[in-house]
Amino acid sequence: MTTCTRRQILAASAMAPLARVLRAATLSQIRLGVTTDEIDEDVLTAIRFLRRFGLSYAEVRNIWGKYNTSQPLEKIREAQALFQEHGIRVSILGTAFLKIPLPPDTPEGRRRLDEEWKLLDGAMERAKILGTDKIRVFAFTYREGESPDANANSRIYELVREAARRAKARNFRLACENVGGSYVSTGAQAAKLLKAVADANFGLTWDPNNAGASGERAFPDGYRLLDPARIFHVHLRDYRHKPDGKAEWCAVGEGEFNNLGQLRTLLKDGYKETFTLETHYRSPKGKARASETSLTALLKVIEQV
């Protein structure tokens, strides 16, 4: 059994404050949070987790068992009061806006789009209460078993431009996430979207792991195609490929993604926006333990930045 001398114990104790200082310095550069429902649906439980790790940011998606856009405004105000009490800032509001198959240009399709415009209106109300100007959105999906229709891109871009226009009128920024099964799942597809939708309040929630799981070499190849100034938010985690070639989420440090390289390059490129650990990986000991495992590993990566 390994034993420690008194000198080693004292040396380790002396290093502990230095480690805390280093972490504080890097966390001032990398404004890191966690998606709260990846910790717990209860807001206060998630807040206590964040504070235990010295984090001051949170991405809000589901709270108290419902998507935030399905919660009444009084529950959003209750959540914000808790965030403010404990010194947590909401980095971005997660929504499912336009995470639907592209509706046809028919009366029924237009009715479906009207539901999405109402969703966006509700999201902007909630984002204002939560004190963030950033709203995570999407750029339409395609149905299982289908392939994306290249002819649909012009209509998608037109609808996204309309969403950006509506958000701008209320001083919000839309950060479109690249996600599997979407018309925008990779860096290459995101770059085309950003070129087509040039509005200054429209940008990207860059998720390099989603891009990697979609078959792209997300970093550095997919990232190189993007304008860093159009990245409003970044999701971090890790993934790996199984023997059958399919991707699966895993704890940070146990997969294929180069989080350190991506972080270093973003900072070198002048990125000053927020980051979220969106864990996705599941532990048999529960999602809080999964987030703890990934966050502990990610903070070690951040200390190397």
C-alpha cells in the first residue's frame, strides 16, 4: 500500500490553493455552465451542484419536469429568483423552436408554423425574465428514414431569416444548434446557413460532438469552416464510436473528441461567449453522477488551456 510522508502531505496542501486560483482564472476565460436538467429537474438541486464546482452559469432547458417553454411564467420567475439568490446567470435559454420536420407550404403547414412562432414568442418572454438575450433554436429536421432534401434549403433559410427578424425586434439573439437528424448537423452545413442568414443577431450554438457523431471531423475540419464571431454559444461533452460504427455519448476524456484543442483554438480566435457541458452520457448511478464525472474531467482540461 502506498503511504504519504508528512512532507508530501504538506506539499499537496500547499498546491491546493494554487489549483483553485488556476481554476478560477481559467473559468473567468471559459464561462462554463451545465444544462440544469442534466443534473436534476429541480432547479435548487442543480444550482447547489453548480456552486459546489464553482460555476456561475447555467443553460436552462427542462425545469421541474417540463420544458421551460411549457412552464407558466410564474415558475420561470421562481427559477430566476433562485438563480439570482445563488449567483447563477442563465447563459442561454434552450428551446425546441424549429426542431420539427419542415412543414409543407400548405394551409396545414402554415398552421404548424404558426405554432412555432408562438413558441418563439413564449421563449422570448422567458428569456427576458431569466436575463439572457440568447435563445437556442434549430433549423428543421427530417423524418426518420428520410434524407435531407437539398431543394428545401432556400425555404429553410427564408424561415430562419424571418425568425431572426422577429427576435431582433425584441433584442434577442438566436443561436442555432447543429444536431443530428437536422438540416444543420455539421460545421459545413452550419457554415452554409450562416452565409445565407447574415443577420447579426443570428449565430450558432456550436456542438462539435453532434457534428462528430454525424460523421464530420468536427475539429479542426468542421470548425475551420465557421466564422468564430458568429458562434454565440458552445456545447461540450465527449463521444466515441462503437464496434458497429455508431456513435455513443461517453464521459469527457473517455471518447474521441479533442476538447482541449477546441477550447484553445476558440480562445485564440477571440471567443468570449459562454460554454455548456451538455452531458448526455448516462451513468448507472444517475445523471447527476454522470454530469459530475464529465465536469470533473472537463475542469481538468480547462486547467490546461
